[in-house]
Amino acid sequence: MPTGAVDVSEVDYAQLLSFRTALRRFLRWSDDAAEAEGVAPAQYQLLVVVKGLRGDVPPSIGQIAEQLLLRPHSTSELVHRAEESGLVRIRPDASDRRLIRVVVTTKGERVLAHLAPLHVEELSRLAPLIAGLVR
């Protein structure tokens, strides 16, 4: 057993299974909710990242890629599709024209205003399960 490893009991396995099942159900539920709103699940995730990466300047493609665990090229394609759908707007960085910044449009804000509260509520249902996994 690796140094610092924790013994895993049968109860731990059952909790891990419960957590994985709940997480997969949440992700499936989230995908269905996004599609019901008329956006691709990946586009909803993009909106959450752009809105959630608060700072002095809008996030770059690279920053978004890090959060989505995607390569920058794949992220660029996703951003361009979301721009075509009217969910985000891209613009060059003011000081480094090589960087592309992404902002949420009014349409994207409407999607977030509808879906984000539903997601927060659904996540609150997972909180006890997550807390139960912490030793």
C-alpha cells in the first residue's frame, strides 16, 4: 500500500458508489436541463466558466480551456459555436492582440439566469452525500 494511503472499508466503497452514481445523475440531469433550454451542454458549461472566472478582464481561451479540461483548440471551436448561437462574444485583448477574451452576451445571461439556480438547488441535494464521504 502506498505511503499515506487510507484503508478503504466496505462502507467506503458503498459511499463511493453512491457519490459516483449521484454525480453521474447530476451530470445527466444538467445535460438534459441545458438541452431543454436550447443550448448544448458544453455551451452551458462554457457560460458558467466565463461567468465564474471573475477578474479585471474577461477570461481568455487558455483560461477557459484550463477550467473545462480541454485543449485550447477545442475550446476555441466551442467558443466560436457559442458565439454563432449568440451566447458569448469574443474580442481581442486590449494589450495583447494575440489573446482572445470571451464575454457572456445578454442571451447567455438569460440562459444562466434560468439554469444556474436550478443547478445550485440540485447541488444542494448532493451536499449531504459529499459531506458523508469526508472522514
